[in-house]
Amino acid sequence: MQSKNKLPKNYSSSNLIKHVENLFPICRSITGKGSRKTLSYFESYFNVLKRIKFKSGEKVFDWEIPPEWNIKDAYIEHLDSGKKFANFEKNNLHVVGYSKAIQAEMELDILLENIYSLPDNPDWIPYVTSYYEKRWGFCLSHNEKKNLPKGLYKVKIDSEFKEKGSLELSHAIIKGKKNKELFFSSYICHPSMANNELSGPVILGKLIDYVNNNYPHPKNSYRYVLLPETIGSIAYLSKFSKLLKKNVICGINLSCVGDERAYSHVESPYGNTLADEALNAALLNLDNVKKYSFLKRGSDERQYCSPKINLPLCTFCRSKFGEYPEYHTSADLPNTVVTDKGLNDSFQILKNIIDAFEFGIYPLPLINCEPQLSKRGLMSSLSKRNIQAESRNTLNILAYCNGKNTIFDICKITNLNLKIVLLDIKRLTKYKIIKCFQSKQNPITF
């Protein structure tokens, strides 16, 4: 069974930002060739990822899978000068996503009704879609829009809807000793935007790589999903919701995890799941951490945490979607908004959470009373007025290792980051002062 989880060794051979750069030019949407090409990119690295298809017209809860949309070309051309604007070949954000085909001539005043721009950021192209109502449209920087010359224009969008198409997604399930799952989800449905679109899938790939290379026989099971946002998660839940509700103990949705400006936590509906506790612990005492209630939701946590699904899941971002200026614009670029450092720092947060679960999140003491740390070289044998801060941290951590508190609880109580607590927990385990378990323990009967 474990041999099926073996991965190619080359995903981590290049910097994470390189994967963002490779995927950036692809025109993705909720269906179509661009999304399939993106899924194939990750599947070429990770043979654990398996494709799932939903047919256009298929009912998924209250929704219906839309026709598949593909686009070949689009532009507007000023007929007097022959100059082209909103050229799809130059930037795939120039076309409103899911635009219907059109080839027509019209005056500028009519054309302007179908051109979207951002007056507050006049040099950026906005990202606009119309998935569930057929219309056509273009997106331009506001400066270019207001300087369009008067006259007659040729308008062309070479797109098609495939009524017998499909919506596709990929998932991987890595079986551990337990059926209980850690669940990671991200989306692959936006065109050329680095943080909003590509940071999540690239980090998710790194997580697959990390677990398989570091935990070939994991204690927990792992589920990874790459899907179109909203309709994709709804479709996935229509197929797997019963299994997910039974097995998922900690879920994290990844969105906008590539910049260096902040760390953001969008809570589950009540902010009290194991996922919330784990992410709180991993972000504790880092610079510029922001917490948002579920009332500020906006990604696939909307579906995973909906009342009849109610998975123990929260969303992790760097700068939260909608909270950074480049969001849903052409300014969301690799190596400007998204950096290799930003990506790797995000990975470290999630890595620490995985390491905690694999080590065992319920530490239990093996010694009655306070252990003698000095004879194990864990603190000085010289008694002084002020105990060293490191030794104080160790003693405080030990004081709450009762088999009922999780490592994440202990982080909160001691006000210590998960990375620090986990290092101490590992050290105490090495000296057989404590033992860590995957579930709650009773110290009296142990």
C-alpha cells in the first residue's frame, strides 16, 4: 500500500516560486482546458493525485455543473487605426470569464458598457467573471479605457460552451495507520493571478511532497484536493461528504498564502475546532497575525463549514483574500506580491501542524511529580534566584501534559508558539519523561 504513495523527487528541486511562474500564463476557469492543464501539472509530479470528473448538467446539491467553457482568442480593434485593445493573447484577464462568443462592429459608447475597469487603481486590469449568466465583456486598465479613441470597433471573442463537457478536479488520499484524516484543500480556477490563485496549489503540492518523503508510514491519513472554487468544493462534497464528516479531524483551506505581509486565520463558524486550535498555535506570537471570524468568509470554507456539512476546518491565508490591494487584478504577480520566502514561510506553518499530529498531540507524563531535569542535562543543576527562561518554558509545558490537553492547548496556556512547544515535547519524549498519543488519555489509569 505504501509504495503507491512514493513520489518523484523533483517537485522540491526547484524553488516554490518557480512553480508559480510555470503555471502563471495558463488561462484557468471553473472548467475547460486551462484547469485540466493545471491539474495535469501537479499530477505529473504526484501520482497519488487522481482525477474526478463531473458532467455538465449534473446536479450537485442545489447547484448544476455548468457547460464547459474554452476560449481561443479575444480583442477589440479600432477600425480606423487598426489598433487592438484588450488583447487576450497579451493578458488573459482582458476577457470576462465565461464570456459568450461575439463578432460584431459597434460604436465606442456601446462598447464601453461592456468594458470593466478599476478607477481607484487605474493601471491595473480587473478580474471579472460571469459563470451562471451568459454575457460578454472585456477588462482594461482604467487609463486605457478612458483613452480609447472614438469611432467604430470590431469586437471579437472566440469562445465556446460545451454542453457535454465536464468539471474536473484532483484529489489524493494517503492512508495512514488511522482512518482519521488531515484535509488540505485549494483551488485551480483563476487565470493569471499569483497569490489568489497559484500560491495555494503550490503549497498543497509541497505538503504532499513533505508527508510522503518524511512520513512514509504516517500515523494519520491525509487528503488533498485541488478543485475549482465554490462549484468544485460543492461537487466534491456531493460525492464525499459522508466520508469527510466521518474521518476529517483537522481541515485547512489554503488561499492567498504567498505574500509576506501578514498571516491570516479565517475561523470556522465558532472558531472552536481542532483546526482552529492548531492554526492558532502555529501562528502564535508571529508578526502581523490577523484573525477573521467566519462572518468574513469568502473561499471554500463557506461550503466545508456549511451547517449540514460542518467539517472541522478553517482557512489559512497570508494577506486575506479581498484585503490586499492587488487582489483580483493584474497586479497580483509572481516575485512582487508572491515571493519564494512568503511561500516557504507558509509551508513552515503547515509543516509544524503536520509534525504535531504525526508526533501525537496528547502528551502524557510518565513520571510522578516534577521530573529531575538537571540529571538529564535539561536544565542547570546550579540553583540561582532566577530560573532560565528556557527551563521555565519546559516546566510550564510539563505542567500541562496531562493526556487531555493537546499540544495546541498547551501553546495557548503557555503563550508559546507551536514550533517551540513541539521541540520541547520531542526532547521530553526522547528522555522518556512524557509519551505522546493520538487520542486523549487518562493519566490516573495509565
